[in-house]
Amino acid sequence: MAEVPSLAGQPETFLTLQMILFRGRIRRFEPMNAAMRGIRDAEAEALARFAAAPPPPAPEGARDAQRAVRGRALSAGHRCGVCHLADHAGQNQVPRLSGQREDHLLHSMRDYRAGARQGTDVSMQAVPYGLSERDLADLAHCPATVPVGR
């Protein structure tokens, strides 16, 4: 589905936290809110362990070198690697960006920029502030087209 993230390979802690946020309706996306209704913590943790399996590879031939260079510079300038790590693999409660669906990353950054994303670290609200649509697109393109661990 368009703008829906790939969950495979996300950190277990991140996945567990997101399920709890959806269960409590702190994050609002009705299909996920409904799916998490009544789920117990132990069940969320078990689902997170299952989904944390290795992610699928990034799509072949999808990388645009110029956009990737611009995205990498934007990522460095906005210090994305501090939380998401230098290879964008994510950690603990911070999601993996590498190999993630580009349309999802762009959608998420638009939501952060608009202040529409709830249940997240408020520092993410500042990252896309003042960035142009082209900046956001290149910033999403960079990690989306890099396999985990590179």
C-alpha cells in the first residue's frame, strides 16, 4: 500500500513502542488502531520479535546518484545519523530508514514538517522545518535506496 512502511528489520523496541502507541490511540491510523485494540504487551513484544527479521533488499536500479548525494548532505546537516545511526539502520526506539519505502519516508517527513505526526520524539518535528519539497524528496531518497548495513 502506498505510504505504508516496511516493518521487516525494524528494531524490536521501536516496533513494540509503535504498537503500544497505536493501541493507546496516541498514534492515529485507524487500521492500526483497530488491529492493536486489546493487544497485550507480551503479544506486542512477540509480534515485534517476529517483524524484526532481516529487511528486504532495497530495490535494484532505483538509486539516483545526484539525489543520493544531496540527500546524504541534508542528512549530515540535520544530524540524522545521531539517532538513526550513520548507516540509517535505526536503534532501540528509533526506526530503520535504510531500505525503507521512499514514499513512506517522504510522507512521514511531510507529516513531521506539518506537525501532524503524533506519538513521536518531538525533536523530529524540527528536522524537516524549513526544508523544501525537493529537499524532503532527496532526504527520503538517500536512505530508501541504501541496503541496511551500507
